Amino acid sequence: MEEEIFEQSKIAQAILDAYIDENNEINIEIPTGINRIIIVASGSSYHCARYSAELFGTISKIEARAVYSSEFLLEDTIPHQDDLLYIFITQSGETTDTNSALEKAKQFGVKTLCITNKENSTIWNAADYKVACHAGEEKSIAATKSFISQLFCATLLALKFAKEKGEEVRNNIIDIKAIPEIINKTYELQPRIKQLAKFLAKYKNIIITADGHSYALAKEASLKIKETSYINVTSAILGEFMHGHVAVLNNRSSVLVYITNSTLSYTAIKNLAKIKESYNPPIFLIGNRSNQVKSTYNLNIECEKPIIKTFSIAVMIQLLALETALRLKRNVDKPHGLNKVVK
């Protein structure tokens, strides 16, 4: 797992080399006339899908939503308009429920695109349009380099669709070329992340909250720590957490981690201040902090571009999951009872 985390800056560069030419054009084939996108995935790939849906809305100005593959299969009918694109995300290209979801979608004659790490896989051969992640074989059960590569490919897709719709994206394309560098800077935080992991490993229950785009990262952090450390970790949208769920902080074994890839909003500051006043849990901020929030610990890499900052935070939570699991003497590469879900 650690080796694959530390491969990610090189993988990010490989993606740039594969898809961005010397004129800063994105060389990915996409369908035209798309006004709505539905993204289908499972596990960490779903968290990428959730984040991607936000990207398509903000960058591409295209309505998008994410759906779990297993839930998609339960629907009797699905949207199938001509201007609709279904995107399927799977690391292996052989994820059972995601492949079944694509088969179901094709029965309705919709356009399909896959993001996968395995060319010539089942989903690669079935999809109309394809994006390869260029991450190489992922041996650890916990998705790390495949998650980062999926995020990067989804970001390129959002920028590609934005340009097709007449949006100016040249500066964004220039910005994302800094992603390998910010990932390398994030690696330097490992000693501080070990200190935080030592603290987290003492807890049986952890709450991870976030707002907006960051919620997908909170869900990924929750999964990563849960599957590698076996700690009961819950992710929640901060605003919704305040509606009753916050009462779990009466349990003194809970700790609150807030993830942000942009400046803390007034509402977030207000909610975190209320949590501190009412329950006084240790609060850890991953990402930008505020002097108005009394946090116990903060991990951050200075970066003004949220589209880039996302990748730094993703690596932080991977390293945090790794170090917490190692502190508890877990087998991070083969968590008990877990396997890749493939045919």
C-alpha cells in the first residue's frame, strides 16, 4: 500500500503525458451534445464518481449525479434521453456490479463511457468511449493509486466537456500540470501524519465530516481507515450532521475530522464552533484551517487552487489510513475478509 501511494506523483505525470499535448489540448474522445451525466461505480470508485459529479456541474456546467452500481441494478427503468451520457468507473474493469450496470444501461440504447485501469477488460470492450487510468497493477486491497488516477481522468473529462461547451479552460489545464508536484510535497508530511495516526489509533469511533466537493473525500477517508484499521468510521455532510447525528459526540470515544479543499465557509466555522462548545471533541482539520476554529491538529499544503488541492488531501488521507493501520499492527495489503470485487 505504501509503495503504491508513493507511485502516485509519477502516475499523475504519466496521465498528463498521455492526454495533454504540447498545445494544452486534452486528447480524449467524448460524445457531443451531452447535457446530463450519470456516473455509476462502487467503493472508492463511487467516491470518485461523487466528486466527479460536482466537477461536471461546476466546471462543465452539465447536470451530473453519482449512483452506486448495486443501487442502479435495482431500478426498474433508467433515464435514457439522447443527450445523456453514462460513465462507469472501475479499477479492474471487471467489477461485477458495475459491469452488470453497464449491460443494463446498454439495453436502453444510451451512450456509455468507462474510466478504468485495465485496457481490454470487460468494461473497456463494452463501453462506447474509454479512458485508461495508466496506474499499473494495484496489488493492495485498499485503492490508492487507482483512486488518484480516476480522479485525474475525471478532472480531464470535466475540462474536455467544458471546452466543448465553449468554456475557457486553458488556465485550468495549465494549473493541473502542478498536480505531480503537489503530490510530492504532500509526501513530506508523512512524519506529521504518523503523529496524528498515533492519536487516532486510540479511538474506536471516528466521525469525518465535510461540505460540498470535500464530502466525497470524507467518504473516501472513512472507507480507507475502516478497511485498513477496522475502526468504526462514519462520514457525514457537516450541515446534515448537525441535525441529530451530532449527538454521537456524547460518546467520548468519538473524534471529529473535518476535510476541506477550500476556505472554510461561515456556516462550517459556525457549526464546528458549536460542536467544540457543546461536546469538546478533538477536532482535526485536513486542508485549510481557520483561526476561528479551535482545532487540535492540522494537516495542510498551501495551495489556492481547489482543483489541485484535492489531490494533496487525497494523499494525506491515504497516508493517514496507512499509518493508523500500521500503528494497530494490521495487514494493510490484505485486510481480513476483503477481496477485490471482480468476476
